[in-house]
Amino acid sequence: MLKKIFFSFLISIICMNMLAKGNLPVYLDDTQPIENRISDALSRMTLDEKVAMLHAQSKFSSAGVPRLGIPENWMTDGPHGIRTEVFWDEWDQADWTNDSCTAFPALTCLSATWNPKIAEVYGQAIGEEARYRNKNVLLGPGVNIYRTPLNGRNFEYMGEDPYLASRMVVPYVQGVQSNGVAACVKHYALNNQEFERNRVNVTVDDRALYEIYLPAFKAAVTEGKAWAIMGAYNRYKGQWACQNEYLLKNILRGEWGFDGVVISDWGGVNNTEQAVYNGLDMEFGTWTNGMTESRSDAYGMYYFANPLLEKIKKGEISETEIDKKVRNILRLVFRTTMNRNRPFGSFATPEHSKIARQIAEEGIVLLKNKNNILPIDKNSVKKILVVGENAIKMMTVGGGSSQLKAKYEISPLEGLKSVFGADKIVFARGYAGEKVKPQDNVKVADTYDHRPADELKNEALEKAKTADVVIFIGGLNKNPNQDCEGNDRQTLALPYNQDALISALAKVNKNLAVVILSGNAVAMPWVNEASAIVEAWYSGAEAGNALANVLSGAVNPSGKLPFTFAVKLNDYGSHTLGDYPGDSNFEETYREGIFVGYRWFEKQNIKPLFPFGHGLSYTAFEYGKASASAKIIAENENITITIPIKNTGNRAGKEVVQLYIGDEKSSVPRPVKELKHFQKIDLQASEEKNVRFTITADDLKFFDDTKHEWTVENGKFKAFIGASSADIKSVLDFILE
Ligand code: BGC
């Protein structure tokens, strides 16, 4: 009887459901294929409603269709945390009290982990924060290639190597989008400097475009299935990137089959027709001049607002062009806000703090460790002197659009005090940079020191004499002309006379560990004077705890450099060839072509300060003899390379095993070697593991710009396996027949 009642109840529920569904318009029925829902919604929209969707209605939002219940689109920076709420029409933060986010490490730090799994966790967590704050597009990640160490935005990107950036961006995008939030990969493409970013016209050959500058974008789109992409500010082939036929129409939509939305950078559109025909979908930030000026009557004046509407009404532009764009935007809406199954997200949680800390710990790179002065044993050490402004400076504020209103930020000094005990830590500032520049009214503690430079320096030197260890914490910061959007650095050198202070400290105390916080390589004239050197990036809310855990040995460092540190600026191809930052007409040719980063250093035989892929550990790894499954292969065959790696030290650690390929003879110039695979492995003390890589013909290809296709030539190749691009442990020859 009970069974009977239960079944008739079930059947009536199903019938009611069917009835209800039957009444639903197709666009609201999520059992229908998305493309049908899009067509249905589009057929119900007026021209005005369509055009309203194509451009901003506030600094970070665009209109939905209120009459049909289709929600607005809300964007947020990105890429290291969820940007604070700003006023409708201003950059200034709106003083909400519930929008202080988790600050995750900068993308350079993420990239330095060489751990795609942690990139997915990062994406998932930041996606949860975006979702909770009801944003459906996260403006990130950024994957512009590191071409010059002067680029003020390198800290927001994933380094100099297209393969590394590709492997790291795909899981980040997937993680974000698992929340029903679109990742908007930026800045597509060739935005490799901030200086004159709105005017510079880049000339680059197709080989470099396809081999160096596009792969990470392509991977994000074709493998990560990114739902959005942001056009860049700069020009290419004389057209702005946001309205660029070659980049958007031919490559992105044509070759890669992108079905998401193309969003302009804020203020990146300059012409209605070109933007309409060349593939832009949504216009943001026009009349706001990047991060500075703004005008409140802007929205109706957008290229994709009244001017577009008029042209359609006059018959100069056909409505079908607009329909294509609205289709893309509706696809975004059905994937995000109108996806009833998406999760609800979470915000500023202890779990996210833990993730931020783990990423920071895994990204920190130990560059040098003479006489194993690190880690510092917290039981035996009595007095640690901490010197340097970056030990106390907030790094989540400033830097441009990626700045955050963080729930909290643990400074290095706070982290060191909590790990080693406040009684063992003495602080001396040593130098003072300029006053902290608050951005967009986000509050920042003013730690400015008015004392004369000599007084600050002498205080540090005096205290250094009696310390067991000196930890110098300096580097760059988020002020303009350092690691900051909108302008570039002016030199490779550290600012504020830090070099002289470091050298002086090294003379007084030989146990000197230098910690650099930066998103860029810096010159280190004192490299032989400091006993230990650590690159600790900008690593978010948990920066201080992560650094202290690495310095104390609670965490064994395992980060590797995602870009080359040069001795001097002219060691980089972009500078030697004299092209950066472009001529007086804002024309800039990337004359070094495919030879970017380590590809240039190896071709020119220039010894870097620290090579791409370099990073030490507190334990030691022994690379055994590598072996290959074959010596001769055909184009459709693979080779498996196996190499045993043993942890020969007495503590657990992680190693990034890297595989590079070199082509011995080719009809075109090729790099000495290029990264094609890597694996991060975890080894207990004395543990040994075999690492396996499968090489396919794709790993041997170059982009043939005469045929416009990836191609492979028969002949001899070399597989280099090592701990960095310069620390090669095994070389195996093989032949492609
Ligand atoms: C930046 C973008 C950012 C946008 C919105 C622009 O100035 O280039 O990266 O997402 O502003 O803040």
C-alpha cells in the first residue's frame, strides 16, 4: 500500500514537472541544448536590448535583459583575488564592509611552483570567491610572455616559456570555470610592456607569434575551454588588438574555434566598424583612459552604444553582425548566471587562506644557499636581525588593476616573529622607499620612515654585528615604475640604494640571507657576497607565514624560476637588439624573434645570473641514467624516456624534473633547446622514483611561416633532462626517420 502511494506521488511530481517545463520558454528550459536556448532568447530581444548587452553600463558590469529575466554580466579583476566593490561609475572602492577577499599569490609565484595541480586548486578557490561575490567573469589569468624584465605587469603573468605558461594556465581556467564563473584570459595579444601600451604597434614574425606569444592563449582556449578572452591595448599590424582582424577573426575564432566572448580591455576600443567586423563582443572602460580618468556620461557614447545603434538604423551595419555578438554573450550567460546547477561559492575562508599559503610555499625559489646557512634552526638561533622595508610593507595594495582589499596580509616580519618567536627577532628598516601610494582609496598602513638614509643604514649595520643571522627583505614594490600596471621599470637595478646596503651588511655579518620580493628579475651585483638568496614573489595574504616556514625549514623549498635572471639588462634580446620600448612613432619590432628568455641566452652563449628553471632544495636529488624506449622513430611513433631520481638527503622534498628538446639540424634557426615536458615529484628521504616522459612528433615541430603550419623535419634530435635549463643531467640522442 505504502509502495503504491509512493509511486503515484512520484508520477504526479514527474507530470507536474513536465507540465511546468512545457510552459517554459525554450531559453529558460535548461534541459534544452544551449544553442537552442540562445536562438530562442535572441528571437525575443529588441534591437535596443541587444545593443545594451554589448557595452558597459558601469565600470564593471553590462546590461542583461530585465524584461526577460536575463541577468546582467558582472566582471571582476583578477587575477590574484576578487577586486573590491567600486562605485558604479568610479574606480574608487565603495567602502563595502563585506568585500575583503583572500589575497592569493601573484601568478609569477604560481608559475614558479611548476605544479599544474596546484594551479587548478588556485583557479577553483579564486573561482569560488568570484562566485560568492556574484561575479560571472573573472578578469584573469594573464599569460603575456615575459619579454623584458622592465615590464611593469610581469608579476601578473606566467613567465617566459610558452610551454610552462600553457601547462599552468589550462588547470587555472578549468578550476575557475568549475564554479560557473568564466575565466577571461588576458591580454590577447602581444601586450609585453606597459610603456605606451595604448599606442605601441608590434611587428613580430609569424614564427615568434605562433611559437612564443600565442601558445598559452591557445591552450587556454582549446584545452582549458576558456569562456572569455580580453583583447590587449596595443596594436599589431597597425590595428588595435581589441579590433584586430588577424588575431580575433583569423586565429582566435577561425583557427582555434573560440565560442566564448571577446571582451575589450578597459578603454581598448577605438572604432565602431573595425570592432564590429573583426570579432569584439563587449566593450568596457571606454573614456576611462585605463586606470585614471573617467566621465559619467560615457556609457551611451561607447563605440558599441549609440553610435552603433545609429549605424544599424541607417542600414550601414547589419543586425546579423550584432546577433553574432549577442549569441556569444548569451552563451556566456547560460554557462554562468543562468546555469541552475552551478555551485554557490565561498569567500575569504580559512580553506582559501590555507590554499594561498600552500601556493606561496611551493612557489618560493631558493636561488643560492652557500654552506647551507638555510634553513635557520629555530631551536639553536638566538638573535635574527631582519632588515628591509619589504619586511613590513603591504604588497596587496598598489600595482594597478590587480590590487586587492585583502581580508588580511601577514607581512614577512609578522610571519618570522610567529615562527621563530618575537623575542628572537630584531628589526631595522635599513632603507626607506617613497611613501606608500594608496590606490582607489583602499586603506593601507603608512609605514613611511622620515629618518635620513644614513641613519637607517647605520642602525641596520650596527645591529647586524651581534646577530646570529641577518635576513634582508627587499626587492621591488607595487609603486609606479616598479611592479605596477601603466608604466615600466626604468632599470634592472634594485631601487633605494639597496645594493649598497646589502653589500655593507655582508661585510658585517657573513650569515646573510637576502630575500627578494618582486614579480621581475633584478640585478644582483652582490650575488657573491650574500650567503643565501631567496626569491619570494608577491605571495598574498599568507606571504609572511609562507616565507617564515621556508626559512625555518618547516617547508622545503621547491619552486623553480619561470624566467631568466640576467646579470645586466643588455643580456636580454629585447634590449641588446635595441627595440624596446619602440621608436618615436611607437613602432616596435620584436627583432629577437623566437629567441626570448633562455632561448636567447643559450643562442648567444650568455651566462645568466640564475637560469630559467633553477631552484634549490634543502635536500639533494641524484639523477640516475636516463634511458629511451627507442633510438629511431617515425613521425607517428613515440619515445618514452625514463630517468630514476633519488632523494639522497635526509628530508623529504620535491623536485621539478625538466625535459628539453633540441633539433640538431634544421632548415630554419632553432633554439639550442626548448622545454617540452616537466614533472614535479615528491620524494621522502632516500626514496627513489622513475620519472617518465613521452615524446611525440609534436614536441619536435616548429611553425613554418611559409606554409603557415606546424612542421617537423627528419633528422637527429636531443632530449636534455635536468634540474634547470642550465643544469642538464642526461642527454639522449634520437633520430626521426
Ligand atoms: C587592465 C585589465 C583590467 C581592467 C579592468 C585594465 O586597465 O589592463 O587587466 O582587467 O583594467 O580593471
